[in-house]
Amino acid sequence: MPRSGSLQFAPRVKAKKQYAKVGAWAKVKEPLPLAFGAYKVGMGHIIGIDTRKTSTTSGEELSIPVTILECPPLKISSARFYQKKGYGFEVEKEIFFKAEKELARKIKTKVNSKDLESINADDYARISVLFYTQPKLTGMSRKKPEVFEVELGGNNQEKLAYIKEHSDKEITLSSLFQENNLVDIHAITKGKGTQGPVKRFGIGLKAAKSEKGRRAPGSLGGWKGQQHWQWKVSHAGQMGYHQRTEYNKQILKISSNVEELPMKDFHKYGHIKSSYLFIKGSVAGPKKRLIILTKAIRVKKESSLPTIEKIILR
């Protein structure tokens, strides 16, 4: 019998935070942030005309599932300057900027932005920024922001110039992404707690008269001495609340006109008040969870956008 359950993700442990930490970044020459944060609103679908010339459904109406994400502007909390130490990088200096009062709910900062003028970009191996979100601008009843680190494109001189220019400005979605762009989605999946091997890995039930559990694995594998078992054996444990990445998700629509939407109030979310986007297909995680959108790291040719004729939300 072939085994059940995917071995792609191991170990299946809980994520440390409610939002993802990005480990790899695309190489971009422009001095721009390589990621943006958005809140998951819900799902719906659009009716559109297929504009792909070589598609078998070219010119026909298609029903396309979409996920709606609300994207309030981000602000820079601090800039980090790294030095190479051993096999990795270590923060040598961090400069904090004046931030909204809501950020004090998350972290304690001491403003030292005047030190930025004395920074020599060539003295450091890496430069990145910490963004914080503004959930008060969304339809959620939440004020405490999330803080996440983002790499910048370009060389160190260009990165430093970008930080100086935007340290007191809002970073909007339209300055980073446009419609039809392919993005990578980093998210924490919906948590389901501790589950047994049948639900967690999809193994089959044993015979009805089995004495040692119908919903247990039939064998513990070849290596089971000294209270150890093969890690490949399906056992009960944490299911969901894992960090996952999806590559090359297409942005179908970016807008700040809420009046275009056929409904105003979204179930378990509220009203959309900021700019929003439509992502083709599904996105991991429950509603209200922060989703990190990054520049696509696996470069792929962008397909043409469908012509949206009707938006149907639920």
C-alpha cells in the first residue's frame, strides 16, 4: 500500500507568530521595498472575458475565484544596518523614526533618527527596513499594528536614500505593485489544533475489529526501538497554523474605489475603507490575518488580464 500524507512539510509545528517571516527575496535593481502587508477580507468570484490569445477559452466568459485583500498604507518604524558575522549577518545599528502612538502597543522605541545623517552606507553589508501596519484605517476593530522586516532593492547607497526620503511618509500599495503583477504570498494557515492521523495525514481506517485502534497507523515503521519512531509515521499532532508560501499569484485588480464593490459589509471582517486588491485564487489563513505580498522570486511570464464584467462577493 502506498503511504498517505505529504512529506513536503516537516516538521509540522506551529508558527511562532500570526504573520509570516520571509526568508528569501527577489533581486530587484530599483530602490523599492520588496514586500507589502495586506489583510485578508474574504473570497468571491468575478465574471470576465478570457483575453489570452492561445487559450482554448479565448473570448469566452469565465468564472474566476478571487481573494480580496485590504491594503492600508504602511509606515517605516526603523532601519536596520547589518554586518557580516561568521556564516550570517548581525544587526550592527538600528535607527528608529517617529511613529504613530499605536505602535507603542506593540514595541517600545527610542527615536534616534538624527543618527541617520552620519551613516555611511558602504560600511554595512545589508540594509533593511521595518514596516508597521495601520489597522485603524481598515474596517476591523483593531488598533495594534504588526511589525515586519522588508528588504529593499538596489545598492546600499540607493537604499539609504530611499529610507531618508520615506522615513516620515506613507508607503502605498500602488507604489510597489500594479495590476497583472505576479506576487508571492506568505501567510500563516488557519489553525485546527491537535488532530489525529486520519484527519491530519489522510490515512485509512483499519478493520472494524482491530484491537489497537481503528484510527491509528498500522505500523510504527522499521526503527522503533528505545522509545523512538520513524518521523515519517503518521501520528497525531498540530494541524494548521503553519507558515506557507505560494508562488506567482496574479493580481487581477487594484482599486481604492469602494463604491465599485457590490457589497459594503463583509462577514467576520467589516467595511473596506482603504485600497484593496483581488488575488486570483485562494490565499492561506482566516479573515483579518496579515498576508505578506512579495515580489515574485521565481520569474514567470505574466499572462494577460481578463476583462472584468461583473464582481460577485460573498
